[in-house]
Amino acid sequence: SFVLARFEPTDKRRSWHFVYHPYWQLGARRATTSNDADYAMPFGPGRYVVMQGPRGTFSHNVGSGSENAVDWTVPEGTIVCAARDGRVVGVRQDSNIGGADRSLRPFANFVIIKHSDGTFAEYLHLQKDGVMVNIGDEVTTGQPIGLSGQTGFASKPHLHFDVFQAIDGKRKLSLPFRLKTDHGTFTEFIRGQAY
């Protein structure tokens, strides 16, 4: 941590106050919006069903920042694994609040992993106290990083998986991704289908 600014009144005889509302978004702008990397299934071996695919009408609609995300139907407590090597840059695991109300969005537990090309993967709706990694940890593909849950804006237990890059300090660009599994390589994800 470091001191960013110090504020002092110019007239110490008068009462004063200062209010600020910080906002930040992980990442820096990249020169490209392509995503040529391969991602593994964010779970152990097996087939997993898509609950909501890219541009889904529940919460992946255009303008949501999650346009290319995939929600995987999994029971609460399913081990979630890193889909690609990287460094853990974001973690939350203190929430036990979740439901099908958009106002609950800020209460999702998560892990965010930064990759070598400047993209990030986000794993959302994890269980309370269900994160297995710490900020700064280097993780490898397939390494367990948490337990699935139903925190935040979640109508039922599942894992929201999204790859993104920063646009600016407040917006992110959701990127399509290529999933390589024992059952094939996939770039399209259809609701109700197993991969």
C-alpha cells in the first residue's frame, strides 16, 4: 500500500469534510481484443451442462459485461479448477447472500485469475469460505481454486465462468473463449447441452 493523496484544509478555522467514491477495474488496455488461448473445463473430468450460454437473456445480454460468459450447472460444493495458468488477482469469500434478484450481484464470492496475455478469467458464485487460493498465488491449469455455490445474483447453484479484458477504469470486455476437453474443442455453448 502507499499514500495516494493527503488533504488538509486551507482555512483551519472552518469546519470541512471530504467525500470520495473510488472505483477500479482489474487490468490495462490490450492492443488486441482477440483471445487465441485454450481453456480447460473449470472442473474435474466429466461432462457439464450449460445453464446459460453467451448472450443469454437472464444475465449475459449485450451490455451486461458478461456477453460471452458461460454458466455451468453444478451442485453446490463442486470443486472449481483453474481453466488456465495464471496469477490470482481477486478473491472474495465472505458472502452467504444469493438469489435471483439483480440487487444481489455485489454479493457474489469469486476468484479472478490474470493470464500472461493480460486477459482475466472470473469464477463467480462460489460458496462462503469456499476459496482455496490467495491473492498473488500462481496457479496451474486444473488446480482446485474453490467450491461452487449460489452467492450473488444466482437463481440456483452454478459456476459463472467469464474471460475478459479491461476497456477502461469502469468497463470490461467479455471475450469468447475456446474450451478444450477430453470430448473435443468447443467455441459455442448451448443452453442444456453437456460438454
